[in-house]
Amino acid sequence: MAGDNSGRPSIFPTLLYADARAAIRQLTEAFGFTEVHVYETDDGGVAHAELAQGNGMVMLGSKGTGGVFDQVMKDAGPSGVYIVVDDVDAHHQRAKEHGAEILMPPTDQDYGSRDYMARDAEGNVWSFGTYAPEAGA
């Protein structure tokens, strides 16, 4: 089955956070995501949020909501997400200025990409780089 590379993305990494509001703040301020939607629970938690970066999105929410996804992810470890950015060095500088934990500074890779890695406040690893894989036909 061929993938459709046009229009909206078809893959959305989804993460749960103990403090989803702090995660949204870090992802927008340090990593340059744009807040698209934030839906709250009755008690003010984050039931579901969507943040955009380029033409992709990540979805996130609060741990402990009791939903099916929350239950199956309860014992999951941190996740890793790769995001394509145009200017790795400027992106890295922004993340550093906002106190993100940098795991690897901007580095030229053998396969032609320039990447860096950072860890968010709850242990997820975010890689930002110039490598943009093309979906096969």
C-alpha cells in the first residue's frame, strides 16, 4: 500500500506526562512547537493536546486520566521522537537558552544529516535534524 505524502501527516507520536502543562510549555518555548489544541479534563488536567512542528504534529496528555491509552502506557518508559528542522544550530541554541538538557550537540552524521538530541523534563528524547526520510511508493 502506497503512502500519501500530501496534506496532513499520517503519523502522530503520542506521549503522556505527569505534568502535561509543563511539557507543553517546554515543547513550545524550548523546542519551537506551536500549540494547536488543548482540551482540559474536568479537574484542569490536559485530556488531549496537539502541538505542531513544521508539517507534523505530536499529541500529548496527562498521565492518570484512567483512559485506555493511559492504562496501557502506565508502565511505559520514555519515548524518542525525531523532528525535521531547517536550521539545526539555531534550533539547538533556542533549546539551550530555555534550559533543555542537551544530550548531543549539533553533529554532522555519516548519512548526511546534521542532528542534535535533547531530553525533556520527563525523560523523553527529542532528536532534531535535517534528515527527512521519504515514504516509499
